[in-house]
Amino acid sequence: MARRAFAHLCLAVALGLLMVVAASRIEVAQQRPYDILYVPRPAALRLGSVGHPTLAANLWWLKAVQYMGEPRAAERGWDRLFPALDLITDLDPQHGYVYQVGGNVLASEGRVGESNALLEKGVRNVPDRYIIPFHRAVNAFLYEGDYAAAARWFEVASRRPNAPAHLAEYVSAMYVKGDAPEAAVRFLTHLYERAEDDESRKALRKQLDQAVLERDAALLEDAAHVFEGRHGFPPVALAQLEHDGLVTGIPPDPFGGSYFLDPDGRVRSSVSARRLAPPPTKDEQRALLRRQQLMIHSAEGSVR
């Protein structure tokens, strides 16, 4: 009996210690946003998985989902998301959902280059998902202002199995550079309505709100140019555009604030200062190309 009582006492003490450790870990987790401290090399993890790389990929996907879903992600930053997703898709190249969700979240956080790299990897490795090249097309169109690239990626998406028939219309819209701001809203609405998880819906909602802002701002900025041509000076407030009959009303801010004109004539939200940079004009593209050529010639001269 004495031995049994002693054993029960030891077990109770051990459980108590475990509870203390668990409580301390919960407290630390509450103090600091969830993070991924280190992303191993694929070869090392593949070796360590002892013939089960897909299992390792799934475990890392769970870590990535926690990383994306962290409520304080903005405080923590997003530096390790792309390396983690790249690792997962090296271990399991057919994991189509990783490309789709990860590419979407990266783009929504302004990491468009990383999003493009992940999506293009997905286009190569998962040829039966039209939604991956579709996301890549939206990146080209919405963030880079590259209509030709967007058209090419929409064309790739339209040839994939189970692609909606209307994707062919998107190709035409890009080649003729149609109503760009409204098109962005349509594309992102298409993706938002088909989102299958909370991370995708959250990221797409953010991008869709930004696209609505860009659409509204383009309308209001065009009206402001007309106002300036009519009166010889720019408007001070957006209400002047409505008073002049140039717009039927000031649209609601999708971020919950209100629109206003800043000193450089751009329309902004009172609660979300972000605006996408307008695509470069042809003259700006030619000037950039000339600067690049001069830099190349200068580098070649220094080598000689």
C-alpha cells in the first residue's frame, strides 16, 4: 500500500510539473506572436523524414497555417512564410493547395515577387489546377500593371481542366486593356467566392477591398481632372465633384473610413493609406530601358 501511495504521489507531482510547464508555455505564447524560428533545407528534412517526405510536408503545412493565421502577424512580420512554403512544395510538389493559399496570402501582404515565384512553381508542378495561373494573372494585372503578362497567364488558366468558360473573355479583356479597375474587382470576386478556407478568404477580402478602393479612386481622380480643366484649379474636397455633377455620389470606403484628396491629387482612404503605384507609362518604360542599357554599357566598359 505504501509503495502504491508513493507511486500515486510521484505521478501527481509529475502531472503538476507538466501543468506548470504547459501554463508557462501558454503564457509565453500569449506574450509573443507565433513564429517559425528556422526553416531547414529540403534535403536535410527529406533525409530526416526516413522515406516519408509527404508526412514532413504535411507537418510543415500545419506550421505554415498557424503562421498565416496568427492574429498578430503584422507585428511579427512575414519573412519566413515563403521559405516555409517553398520547403513544403519541394517535399511534396503536388500539394496544390499550398501554392493557391500561400500565393494568395503573400500577395495580400505586398510580397508579390515571392507570390509570383510560388505560383509559377505551382503552375509547373500541378497542371490540373486552373486557379493557380489565375492567381498569377491577377498579380500581373493588379499589382504590376502588366496587361500582356496577365493575358498570357489567363490564357494558361483557360486551357487547364475544369476552367470556367468565361476565362477566355478575361484574355480578351487584358489584350485590349479594357476597364482595368472594374476588371480587378471582378477577378478578385471570382476568387473570393471560390475560397475554401479562412486564410484565403481573409487575404482575398483584403485584396478585393483594395481593388474596390483603386476602382473608386480612379473614378474620382478622373472627375477631379475634369473639375480642374473646367475651373482652372483642382478641387479641395471630393464634395465639390458631386456639387459640380461630375459624380452622382462619393462611394463608401471599403475599409470603413472615408475617401479624401491628398495634396498630390490622389484619392486615399482615411483608415488605409495604401495605394497601388500606377503602372509606368510608355515614356517611363522607355526611359527605364535606356537607363538599364546605359548601366549595362558602363559595366561592360569597366570590365574591359
